[in-house]
Amino acid sequence: MTTPATRQAAVTVRVFTQRFSSTPRGARLARRLALHQLDRWRVPYGSETSEAVALLVAELAANAVTHGRVPGRDFELSLAYTPGLLLRIDVSDTRGERRPVTTARGALDEGGRGLMLVEALASRWSVLDRVPVGKTVRAELDLGS
């Protein structure tokens, strides 16, 4: 028997997962399909959330195909959306080694600014081990007020 004190509001988490070829074309497709899926979940194109996700997916997917590429293996994009609360972006590749993660770059460095963008846009982000092989870079956006 439930009482008013033990009832909890139902939480709906929407999930989208897709594998893509580890190529620049695969990275572009991941970004496009992420935005399409958000629109289906009623997060409209051009909204602040949609724009942030576009940049985050673009950067994480580009990193997966540039630094995490293993010939013949795909990378995976997963979105988990809890309306009004949280949007989680996971990009997984099959290269288990982790490059040094730093967001401090010099003004004349040619690369390495992508994680600065991730750090600026995401509420939080991390690198996780992926079972059985590889790693997942996770970025989360808090959507609550």
C-alpha cells in the first residue's frame, strides 16, 4: 500500500544510442542525428540546449574519430534525456588508452581547445572506462532552473 508520503513522481528518461563509422563523415552524422533526436523529444532546433548539444557532440565525436579511432571499429553516441532535469551525452570509442586530459593550452597551440569548449558548455564532464574495451567521454547538461 502506498501513502501520499511514499509516492514519487514518475521520471521518464528518453535514450538514443547509435554507432557510427570512425570517420569525419560519421562524426558529422552523429551531430545531425543528435539534433534530429532532440527535436523529436521536443527540444527544438536552435534552442539554447540544442545549440550546446550540437557543439558538445561535434567536439566529442571529432575527438573519437581523431584520437580514439581503431581501424575497423565504430564509435558510439548515446543521449539520455530527462525532461527538465538532465541531458547526458556519452561518446565511446574502442581505444582504451587515455591521452593526458588538460584544458590549459597556450595561445599559439594548434589544437587542444576542444576540451576547453566541453568544459565551458557542460555542467560536468568525465572520462570513463568502457567495458570490455575502450573509453567513454561523458558530458552532462543540467536543465533545471
